[in-house]
Amino acid sequence: MDQAPEEPRQRSGSFSQQKPKVLRPFNTSEVKILLLENINQTAVDAFKKQGYQVETYTKALAGDELLEKIKDVHVIGIRSKTKLTKQVLDAAKELIAIGCFCIGTNQVDLDAAAKQGVCVFNSPFSNSRSVAELVIGEIIVLARQLGDRSNEMHQKIWNKVSANCFEIRGKVLGIVGYGHIGSQLSVLAESMGMTVYFYDVLQIMPLGTAKQKESLEELLSISDFVTLHVPELEETKNMIGEREIMGYMKKGAYLLNNARGTVVQIPALVKGLKSGHLSGAAIDVYPKEPASNGPHFTEYNDLLECKNLIMTPHIGGSTEEAQSMIGIEVSTALTKFINQGTSINAVNFPEIDLRVINEEESNTVRVLYIHQNIPGVLKEINEIFADHNVDKQYSDSKGAIAYLMADITQVTEEQIEIINHRISNTRANIKTRVLY
């Protein structure tokens, strides 16, 4: 009688942290994912397709509730409101990865995560088009004073005027930060007849006929509209203040901030608007933002008194298309890290990758070794590997953290357990996983 065909071997693995654990193979159904803040269904579907256990919440979690929920999950997905501090990460004993389903990672203590061997991924590009389109809309609304006219109509006031209302064709747009958003915006603005200049700390090849300026001050002085698209860094905090607004920007110009709330000094913006030096502004981000929806925006009453000011609640990337793409991008990165150890596009980890282990390579294991970046570690590891055939190996470091991937062939279950135990007991070990 013919023998029944063998079941396909399911990729399994083990987790080992600073205190070594006995090797315990697991399959995908044992991987626990916690998704907060109403993360898009594309991510939920992607994780469930892998067979992971997925728990979802529509809101952010904090305090004891967050500490309780995170203590036994392998991956947590958040947006911008959940704060993953060192205290929270210390409670997450099983955590191997964090997915920030947004651009920013300020809500995560990246250094603490790295030191605990927790890899952090985000989505820096997926909402670029949504933000660029929002800026185009804001420019037109400001140029025509549509916000003020709409508010007047809601108050039953008919105020048909054309004074100080303009077409955007022929106007100069100054873009501060010519990355993915800035460059897309550049193309859209040119197609509507605007002249585009930009300033960036890097020398960048412009798209279309856009031209780069040597200094921020020069860009501000020639622009009818100034739009900001820079990350939050020490160099960009408070970069637009009274000196820039009142001293360099043209009288009658417009300022738009869809970058980070700390980039613009709010008192200086208020002064520029109330004095008439600025004809209008649009703000989507603020130095302090409420943690939940509702009547919580109470920090900036001076702004509420300004005319021709568009204020939105950090919705630059809040479109169905952007959230869908973010869900796909971050879930894909997390899945590759869980299943293969790939850390490409991580924000706090060395970025390394090896090709996938094929099903035919039935006696191959992948060692994932996250460790302190100190001298002599590779020698110790290779001494452990010395009695085995290392098919491929890759190591890199980022600051105090280093990450090694190695595929070892022709090993038995007993040998896998020995390898895992020895590596986990090395002096530099932070976290070790073995996939097989």
C-alpha cells in the first residue's frame, strides 16, 4: 500500500530573551497580535491570513489597561495616540515588534524598544498623496477665503466679495522639505500653474521645473505660499518663528503646516495673522494634541480668533486610500519580521535580510540573534556555529544594537536546542529567535 504523503512542514520557531527559555516550537496560530486605534481592516485581514491570533480595539489604550493587554502579545500595532514608554515596554515580556500604522514614531520609546530587542516599523510613504492633495485644497481655500465665507454663511451672513481673493495660477509655492510629500506636491502645484521652489538640507534632483534654494530665508522671501513637510528633529523644532514670519516672509503670504506641531511657534503665527502680515494660514498639527476625539481642543484659544485660518485635527493622512495602504505596508513588514526575521525598513534596528528558506531545505534553521554591539561577539557566535554548516550569514549594527541572521543546515532537533541555549547564554544576548 502506498504511504500517505507527508504533511507540509509548517515554519516554526522559538523566542529567547535575556533569561534563556527551553526551546518551544510554535506555529503561526500561537503568534498574538494586538491592534489598537481602529487600524485598517487590510492589516487585520493580512494577519489573519497568516493564521495569527488578532485582537483589535477601536481606541487607544493607556495605564493599567495597556499594561495588562501588552504583557503577553508578540506584536502590537498602534497609530499616534497610544504611548509605548519604557514602563510599558518593560511589561511586554513577549513583545518582538511594534507596528506604527502612521508616519511618526514619536509615541514609541525607540531606544528602550531596541535595547529590549523589539523592532519598530512605520509607514513613512503611504499617505504622501493624501497629504499633498490636502495642501492643494488648502492653498485654494486660503487664496479665496473660502473658510471665512463658509463660516459667515453658517451664521446667515451673505458677504459676496472679491477683494484679496486670488487665483493660485502664477503664484510662487515654497516647499520646505522635498521628500515624498513635498515632491508629489511639487508636481500637483505645477500642473495648476504655480511656480515651485523648495528648500531641503540635502541636494535633491527636482521634479518638473521646480528649483532648489540655498537657504530657508531665501525661500521664505520669494514665496506667496509656504508649506512645511519636515520631520520632527531637534533641527526642525521651532524653525518657523517670529523672525521667519515677520522678518522673511512676504507681506500677504500664506503659511501651511501639515508636518509636525513643534515646527511652528504658535504665538508667532498668531501675531503674523492678527497683524495682517500673513493673509492666511492652514494648520493640521499642533504642539499638544488631544488623545481622543471630542471637545478637548482647548490649548490654543488665540488661534480661534484669527481670520482666514484653516484648522484641522491632524487629518493629513486620514483618507480611506492612505489608511488601506498603511495597513498593507506595515503588516507586510511585520509579517516578514515574524516569519523570516527580515528587518528591512525598521526605524530602530539594523536593516538586514536573507532569502527565504525553501520547504525543500527541511533540515535548515534560521538563527536571529539581537545583541549588544560590543567587541568579540561574532567570534563567540561563530565558535558556536563551528561544528555546523552555515549556509549563509549576515550581521549589521545600529548604535548600541546589533543583529545577526544565520541559516544552518543539516541540524537535528537536539542540536537546535543546544544552539539556541548556547547563543541565549552569550554575554551580549538581548533576544534570540530560532526559526525552523
